[in-house]
Amino acid sequence: MSEIPYKIYLEENEMPTQWYNVRADMKKKPAPILHPGTLQPVTVDDLKPIFCEELAKQELDDVTPYIEIPEEIRNFYRMYRPSPLVRAYCLEEKLQTPAHIYYKFEGNNTSGSHKLNSAIAQAYYAKKQGLKGVTTETGAGQWGTALSMACSYFGLDCQVYMVKCSYEQKPFRREVMRTYGAQVTPSPSMNTNVGRKINAEFPGTTGSLGCAISEAVEAATTQEGYRYVLGSVLSQVLLHQSVIGLETSTALKKYGIKADTIIGCAGGGSNLGGLISPFVGEMLRGEANYEIIAVEPASCPSLTRGKYAYDFCDTGKVCPLAKMYTLGSAFIPSANHAGGLRYHGMSSIVSELYDQGLIKARSVEQTSVFEAATTFARVEGILPAPESSHAIKVAIDEALKCKETGEAKNIVFGLTGTGYFDMYAYQAYNDGTMTDYIPTDEELAKYMSSLPTV
Amino acid sequence: MSEIPYKIYLEENEMPTQWYNVRADMKKKPAPILHPGTLQPVTVDDLKPIFCEELAKQELDDVTPYIEIPEEIRNFYRMYRPSPLVRAYCLEEKLQTPAHIYYKFEGNNTSGSHKLNSAIAQAYYAKKQGLKGVTTETGAGQWGTALSMACSYFGLDCQVYMVKCSYEQKPFRREVMRTYGAQVTPSPSMNTNVGRKINAEFPGTTGSLGCAISEAVEAATTQEGYRYVLGSVLSQVLLHQSVIGLETSTALKKYGIKADTIIGCAGGGSNLGGLISPFVGEMLRGEANYEIIAVEPASCPSLTRGKYAYDFCDTGKVCPLAKMYTLGSAFIPSANHAGGLRYHGMSSIVSELYDQGLIKARSVEQTSVFEAATTFARVEGILPAPESSHAIKVAIDEALKCKETGEAKNIVFGLTGTGYFDMYAYQAYNDGTMTDYIPTDEELAKYMSSLPTV
């Protein structure tokens, strides 16, 4: 038994009391987000009709390094945080690697993922502003579940537009949200103008994330006392998710461990950005150096094959434009089972860090991801979410490289959640019917050729 | 913020190194289990063809108070234990009760319940004995999942006979087991004599737990190098589950908390017995006193309405007889959603403690249980298993009594697991279609009139 425990749990008094805003330490900041009408940088006033005022301020603040976590949010965090930093002794043994592998496990809460870290913050500011409720969209359902829990805690109404095919095919996620008191509406619905229009144009459509976003935004802006909230991509979300990286950093320091390689899966960038922020901060301030790897699905390769350009954040083109690595807002990812990683773009913070060469990116195919997930589950016990398993795949690859070189690297990865609601995906893998899909250069070029001219 | 944290986590060096065998401190021991053929007390030799030898010894040992937890098992425990003892601050606030409510949460592992505590022990002894694998049955699937994880860890073959209707209706549980490498067979199958016989007699049957047990026992005894394992009822299982109570007791002592009321759900008795063992030990040794409440479903009320008598442990009457509170081995509980509590009998240890007046019992109806579950989920975050929610219901009832009397009692209950694979049940509750069922006295009398004469 090593002196490093299987699970490093911080004491409650070691938990962060401030979020870290990595933008403050960036000399070259992420490009400003632009108003979709004027193409000028948005102001807090522009964002106020859609977002809570405090969240709009956080979205645009790229100078304040630390922002106080309100006590009410810290109290909620205490119900499921600190999350453990786990030493993967059994995985190391299985791989026979000299590397030391650690993972920050964010799945030990009913929402099953890290999404709760930002959901509770967004719900808090909505409540503080005196709102009645919030609206959002959800695809796979992790964000919707997290938001339902957060709203239930603060007594806020929660309206979730759930992509119709997910609503029908993932009844369990839907019921978790309903148990937390959320109104879950299959999208496109007859509640909104945009929903009615789409239903009329495409009878029998099973919906899309882009349509659900448009419905949620319309519902927020047409009901008194409602605002729209979003679970990834935005800089405010990465700010809240910095709690992951801050806890990881404190836990490593507590045991005198210096990470060499830090790995996270990346869809919109919420988990990756949160995990790496404090470490990138050290790099930006010249205090330390890390190898940071963002892992994305080969079927939706925004960092590894996209363009760094201004693009719309939503398919419906009603939201602001952000400069980011993007495959084009019309890009429809194939039905990869990692629903949480099927976004055409990437957080503007993560995009800028990647552009500056501070982080690397790698894309992996889904059957290899499920192979890694199964290996991990069998030795470490936890059944990982498909999204998280992208990070596992690369962590295993890196540990196997260490086996060849003999290096005892410290590899840290983010295990964002559990796969209990993704068993159809595991079934496809178990049955040997899972396939991979990599878009061709021609396909990608088609969508990227129509990026907006800014 | 009180000085008692939201979650009390023991350090790894505070975890138990020995299980506690409450039988050793009982002056009047549970009655011996009897051989189904001879009706004489069974010996280790009688049990060896079915159970691993070490487990057979543990089953019959009612004198050794502490039994060393082998290091290999303690290493596995470290992957998901210690489990937190949570102070339910938010539930207390919601109820406006002066009571202090604590729950020992056993659901933070992929099997989703406390079952893993015994599964890993049983798999370890099977491996140590040089066996190839083990067989078992599963209904709802918690035990099968836990055993699959444990066998995967030790590289043992795991054959699970899953009641056919569950196999078809709960594909997710099945896929978790398959991901851990288990062979999951719908029961009745064509693999065994008993399965073929039942399929021939009742074409199209969807199976029963009794039939699945019979198939698993046949499979264990007819394959070289296999033994049968069971997840509840047995005294060896309660021994392994004492890790729950031992951790709870240590955590309470660490913060100077004296429990007044201890509450657990009870089906076969594995969770309840494990949780209460160390506390009952204190009572038996005259060191302390506690109010202990076993909570069972009104649809399957073995303690509150059963007879204390010798009965068969299985419907097929091939297993030994135990003296226990029973509704008769032919009793078929109604389709209560808490699948883990639908057993006709009760652990002989729990039965004897109940008969001696050391514990109380209460039965509750399922709609009230889901009401309590929903209240709990909304404020405490965790979506509880239907089984665990029986304990929540009574904990809330007791906390509300404290509100009337003004007593600041310390209420401790066992939260055995999560409900992620029970969302059909939550859906029925959310839709308002859930019903209650209480068997009539006449129905119960019918089954209890045919108890074996010993």
C-alpha cells in the first residue's frame, strides 16, 4: 500500500471559495463574442434579455482572476463535492505501466456528470435576480438533469426542451428530470413559434439540438421572469467548472504530486476548460509546464480538423457569434454515442489556448473508446460515460507509451461522469455492432465553406 | 455552517480491518439451518458442494466476534469505500425538524448498492479456493451487477441467471453485467434440467426468482470448479455487510454523535443486518441502547405479519431450511417496485433479534415511499433506490414526530443505493399511475398454513 490513498478527498475547508477565470492571465484574450445583428462585440445590456445579469457580466469579464463563489453555492457543492481524485492503482497494474495515473471523478452525483457545477451557479443567480424560472435545451440529458436538480434546490421553475428522439429513446433521463420537478417538452413542440413552424414544415421530425436551442431561447424571451441557460461552450460555464481544476490542483499539491500530462474530453469545452484552467494559469504565469491533451471524437473533430474563425453558436443563428474552432454551425455530427461531444464548435477560451499552442488535441474513434471504457470499468469499478471514456482512451495510450520508455509520468485525466443512461451504447459495443465514422475532407469542407464573413 | 461536515469520510486508515459477527454476542443464537433432506443442522461438509469452504465456515460460525478482512478485499473496498455518512442538512431544513438526520450512503459505486460489499468477499474466497467461477440468480439486477464487478476484478467466470421478465424489461442492468464480462442467461433457460422442465411445463413463462435460484444451484453443482453464491439472507452476507455499520459507528464516534434511532430497509436483511450489527452488539453487551427500526414493504410484510418458523429459503425447496420470519416459501409478492425487498423470508439473525425485541419493524406502502423518495431527491440531490426509500419514508416520519415533540434526536438511516435503473417506477409515480397492494389476512394465511413441519 503506497502512502498515496486510492482516493484523495479534500477536507471541506480545503474546497475552493473562488472560481478561477483563466482569461485574466491570458495576454492574448479570446476574441470578443459578437452580436448576431450588428456583428459588434456584445455588451452586458445586449445579453441581459437572454441571460441573468450577473451571468452576463461573468461572460464578458476577462480581467478578474478570482470570483467569489457565493455561500449558497458552496453549501450545495458540499452535498456532492469535493469530488475524489482517484489514484488508478488497478488500471496501472492492469497496464503494467510505470506511469502513475490519477482521475478526477465528477460522476458521484445524481446528474451523473460535472454539469451540476455550473447548473447550480446559474440557478443561483437566476433566483437571486428574482426570476421565476429558466429554460434550456438538452440532447443526451446530462445538462437537463443537472439543471433540474439545481432548480429544484432553489425552487425555480425549469423548462427543458429535449430533442424529440432523445425524449422518446431516453425515457429514464426524462423521468429523472420530472422527478426533480422539471417540465420536459419534446422538441420541436407546439409551445413556440419556431417549434410550430418546424413541425409544419417537417411533419414527424424527431428534432435537433439546434431546434431545441431556438425553442428554449424563444420560451425564455417571451415569458415574464424567465432567462435562458446553457451548459457548455460559454466562458461563464468554464469559470464555474474551474472548481474541478482547483480541487485537482489542491489535492495534487497536498500529496506533493506534480502532474506531467493532463487529459480531458472536449465537446463544447466545459469539462476540459474547468479541469485545466488552474494549470494553464500556472503556465501563463511562467510557474510550471504541463502537457495538456484535449480529446475529441473523430466523428466531430472541431479542434483537430476545424477552422479557427467566427461562427454562430447555434444552428438557428439567433445566438451571438464566437471565434472558435468550428466545423460550421450547419455541421450535423454522425450519431456518435458520446452525445455530449457532438457540438460543431469549441469554447472560445479552449480554442484560443489551442491556437496559442498551450494545449494539444487528439481525436479518437468510438469503438476504441468503448474498448478503453470496458477495460477501465473492469479494473476500476466505475462504468464511465462515453464522453469521459475519450479521456480514458488517451490516458491509457499515454500510460502504454510510458511502459515503452520506462518513464514514471504522472498522468491526470478528467472522468466527467457515469454511463448508467448510456447502456444502449454499451450494448452495441458488447454485441459487436458498434461502428466508427470519420467525416471526409470533402464533407467538412462543405460545411466550413459557408462560415459567416466577419 | 455547523462543525459537522455535510459528509463524514473516514480516512483509509480508519476503515475496518475486521468484520463483526453479531451472533457471537447473542446469548440466544439464531436457530441452526437444517439440511433439507435430513432436517438435521447442516455441517460445513454439507454446504461444501454448494458454497466455497471458507464461506460455509463463516455461515456456521456463531462464536467468533471479529473476522479478519483479507487484504485483497480491503484493497478493493478502498476503490469505493469508505462510503460517506451524510448529514442531511437540507432535508432537516425542508422538514423544519429539530432532529439531526444522517444517512450512510452505499450507492456511490457502479453496482449502485451495498451488494458489492459481500460480492467482492464471496468472489475472493472463490478465487482463493481455486475455483473457475460462480453462479447466481438475480431479479432486479443489483446483486448480479455487484457480483459481475467482483468476478471481473478477480478474473472469475460469472454466470448469472436473470429472471426472464427482468432480462427483457431491464436491458440496462443486463448490459452492465455483460460489460463486466458476465454471462447473463434469461431464466428459465435451456441450460439446465430444471430450466428445460419448467419451459416444457409452462411454455412462454417469464420466470421467477425461485426458478432462477434452482437453475443457478444446478449450474454450480454440475460444472467442475463452480460454486453458488447469494447476495442476501445468509449470515455470511450479514457478516460482510457489517462493514457498513462499523464505518457508521466510527464516523459517529469521530464527531461525538450518539445515534438515537437507526433505520434500515429490510428485504432479506443484508443491508439492515450489516448496518445495525455493531450497534446491536453494544446493546447485547449492555453498553448502549438504540431504537432500531426495520422497514419493509406492506406488500411483502415478513416481519410485521409473518410467522417465526422454519421454512425453505427458496421456492424450489432445494436449499436448507432456516428459522425466520416468513410468509411461506410459496408466497409470491405483488409487483412492488422495490424488487430487492420482495423476499418471502428474513435473515435468521434479523429474525432472532426481532423476536428478542431488540429491533422494531414497520411496513409502508409504495406510493408513500416514492413520495418520500421524491422529497429526498429534490433537497438532498441523490435519486434513491426504491428499496432505500423505505428507510427514507420512516426517517422522515420520525423526524416529523421530533418536530411535534421538540426532541433533537439523532436519526441515522441506511441509504443502500441509487435508483438510476428504476426509472419505470419513478415514471409510474410521476404519472400518478402507481398503486398500493396489501395482502389480505386470508391470502397470507393460505401460504403460511403450508409451512414445513420441523
